[in-house]
Amino acid sequence: MKRVFSGVKPTGHLTLGNYLGAMRRWATVDQHQADALFCIVDLHALTVDHDPARVRRLSRQAATLLLASGLDPELCTVFVQSHVDEHARLSYVLECVATDGEMRRMIQYKEKAVRERERGGSVRLSLLTYPVLMAADILAYGTDEVPVGDDQTQHVELARDLAVRFNQRYGHTFVVPRATPPQVAARVMNLQDPASKMGKSDDSGPGIVYLLDEPDVVRKKVMRAVTDSGREVVYDRAAQPGVANLLEILAACTGGNPSELSGVYESYGSLKSATAEAVVEVLRPVQERHRELCADPGYVEGVLRDGAERARAMARPTVDAAYRAIGLLPAAATAGGAATADIEVTV
């Protein structure tokens, strides 16, 4: 059975874009068709200035929402990245294979570094190197497929490059993964800025539908969505990005086709109303299950504890193999002392 790995970063409240672009597919497809691991990648949240208490709170909330979206711990592995040491262990080894040029070409590094400097802050080294940690997240588990949106494919390509390079230099150790983008709503756009992704780390709240938004809040945000000049409802991402975004959201919520749906509505108002109600309905079961899980925090903690144990057992053999392949002395070899005979001493 193929192995799938993906994760969410606890840097903000999860959004409609996270759900339609990834989480729903994880629950309805991936966990049933693969040996699937889903991770709250909390170490990645430390690459920029952050509030430690908020990271912990959002990590717990993200785990709860993953379960509320339909992930079943009997079918898949749900865990927190920092609970499995193998991620950090492998990341350093892969840093010894990656190059400075590769890191500086990463689009997200360039964009985030500019934002940090504009805010008057310093750029942390971890912001430059975190794509290697992401590669470690993927490669530690012998991952075959990584379901990601198009903004993350560059990182999966880096993981592929590092896996191939390591295998060529030190012997076959890693499975070479591939990105598998979702078929529909791979990138839900901001309702107030259809040229930008609906990202959970954005500050423009009116354009973002969060998974825990109340129904009336959802309706208000959708009804105030930016549309385009003209009055005709046409699906044209280039000419009418605002309308196209609404049609894509509606299609993702209802299982329809954006082009076909464009012929159903005669006005922007009717399209917005239909989209708002569709979003409210698609979020309703997630919110209901989230409330149930919040009432039983011990269950969520148990899922994460068991998930970390399973993940650790899966990752450790691969990471240990990578350590041996690159030339690190196995810890057990030092117990008898005989292994030291092969160590070359330089002065």
C-alpha cells in the first residue's frame, strides 16, 4: 500500500481553504486508500516571531479540527511533529546534503523574508532552512505521495532532489516522493483579494472564512466578497477572478463544476447567497464534531500520544539507516569499545 504524508502548520486558525484544498480529501480519500500520516508541524511555526502559548493552543486546535474533519485514528496516524525526534534528527543530515543556493531559491523564503524585514524584524536562520525540515518530514516515513496545493510543490521537489542526491552519494536509503495536487479547489483565494490565497496566517480577516466561524459570520464574509466589473456571472479566472473564486468555492462545496454553475445564477447577489449557504452547510458537521471533541480533551491527547508512538516506530528505521549511510557511528557500537579501532585520529 502506498504511503501518504501531509501536515498543517499551527500559525493561524485553519480556514475553508485548508479544508477544501486538503483536509476533506485526507478524510474521504487518502486515509482509505493509503497508509496515511497527518502531522501538526509545530516546529515549522517557530521560524518566525511567535507567541509560545499561541503555538500550543493552535496546535491543539489543529489536531482537534483534523479529527473533526473526519480523520479516523483507526485508519490513519495523527500526531504532532515535535513529539517525534526523528524529524529533527533527519533534518540535520539532510542539511548536509542540501545547498545554500537551493534554500535561497525557495519562493516562500523570499516572500516571508521580505515581510519580516518590512516589519522591522530579523530573518531567522530556520526560515531559510525549514524546507529541509519539511523534506525530513516526508522522507523519514518512506512517503510515496504528498497531497499538497500548488504553492507547496516546490518543497516536495526539493525533497525529491535531496532523496535522489542522498541515494546516489551514500546508497539507496529514501523513497523518492511525488506531489499529488487536489483535483478541485486546490487553491481557495481570499474573498477580499482574489489574487491571493486564503491563508491562515493572513491578517485580512474579512476575506478569510475560518473553520470555526459562526454561520452568520460566514454569510457576512461571503456576501461582502469582492466581485468584478460587469454583471454577468462568467467563469473566467483571468478576467473575473472574484466571481471565479466564488464559483470554485461553490463547486467544491456542492460537487459541481464551476463552468456549469456559472450558467445557473443571473446575478452576483444570487451567486453569493448560494455560496454562503453551501459553505455554512459544508462546515456544519465539522463544527459539531469539533464541539464534541473539545468536551473530551483526553481523547484528543490519547490520539496524539498513540499517533506519535506509531510515527516514531515507522520513522526510526529509515533515519537510523540514513545515519549509518552518511557515516555516523551507531550508538550501540561504542558499548564494547572495539569499534573505535577504525576511527582515524587527526591532529
